[in-house]
Amino acid sequence: MSDLLDTLAAASPQLWEGTLVTLQLTFGGAALAFLVAVGLGLAALSPWVIVRTLVRVIVELFRGTSLVVQVFFLFYVLPLWGVELAPYTTGILALGLNYGAYGSEVVRGSLTSVPQGQWETTTALSMSWLHKMRRVIWPQAWALMLPGLNNLLIMLVKGTALASFFLMNDLTFVSDQMRRTAGTFTSYGIAMVIYLLIALALSWALRVLEARALRRLGLREPTKGETAKATAEAVA
């Protein structure tokens, strides 16, 4: 045990730096992936065939090719055409576009799962597209898409392990370097625990959002804190 603690103490600066790189890629890639998923998911429902066709081509391109190949293309091929991307930018773009393409199907499927009667009601009330999406359609679809987005976010965390391909010292790279001094089992075991903790924290956060979305739709009982807050507001 003392040897393990000594190893952790000696490697903690490198582990922290690697974990920080992993977290930066995770949050940056997740933010871009969400924007891409929402944009493509909404565009997939466009009344114009050319828009739907273009969306389908983009989605199938990024879903049908390897993330590794996409990373190599962005980092090693684009410079041949005079476009050089920084390592961090490469990681964000690769993760965001790849998982955003997958997420667009989650968004599209969730939107189309909203009962048709809801769409027809907003049309009958002459709601603008933005108004009906914000007040009626999106809140229902949001609760439906969160479980799928949760799974994609965990996959994105694991996808950050490709950072060493574009010269970033992420958690996987640092653990591989530790293997020479701390041993294979210890170095990769520590990396597995850190990845697991990150995944559990992010999954918990999205489950909280999912529960909150369901409560707002009346599909789950409110918590005691929310009940007390509502009571206090009613009394005031």
C-alpha cells in the first residue's frame, strides 16, 4: 500500500495534467457535439428535401467513418491544403462532429416521438415555429433525448483517449508513460479509476437533468425540496 501511495504522490502532477486535458476535450467536444446534434436534428425535419438530403450525407459521413481516420484527416491531411489546426482544436472538432452526428439522430428521433397531436395543436393555435418549439415540443423531446445523450457523452469521454494521436498528453498518454516506472497494472488501473469517476459524475449530472425534465412534464413526483419551494411561493 505504501508503494502505491508513493507512486501516486510522485505521479500526481502528471496525472492531474493528463486528467485536465481529458476534461477539456470532454467538455469542449460535448459542447460542440450538442450544438451539432441539435442543428442537424432540427434540419433533418426541414420541409425542404435538399436540406434533409444534405443533413443525411453529413450524418452518414461522420457516422460511417472511423473517429481515428477523422482525427488523422483533420490533423495530418488538412495541412497539405494549407489548413493547420492546433491539437486542442483538432480534438474538439473531431469529437464534436463525430458524436454530434450520432446525437443528431437522438434529437431527430426524440422530436418525432412527440405525439402528433401536440404538433397539430401548436399549428391550430398559430404559434410561430420558435414559440411552439420552445414552449411545447422541445420540453417533451428534451426529456426523451437525455438518456441517449447520456450514453453518447460517456462514449465521448472514452473517445478522448485518442488525444495522443494529435500530440496531446491526456490521461491515457500519461498512464502509458507511468507504465515504465509504476508498472502496467498500477498505471492503467489508476487511469481506469479516473475515467470511471469522470463517467459516473457526468452520467449522474445528466440523470439529474432527466429527472428534472420529467418532473416539469408531470411524469415524476417532485422532490421534497421542490414541494417546499412551491409551497413557499404559493404562500408568498
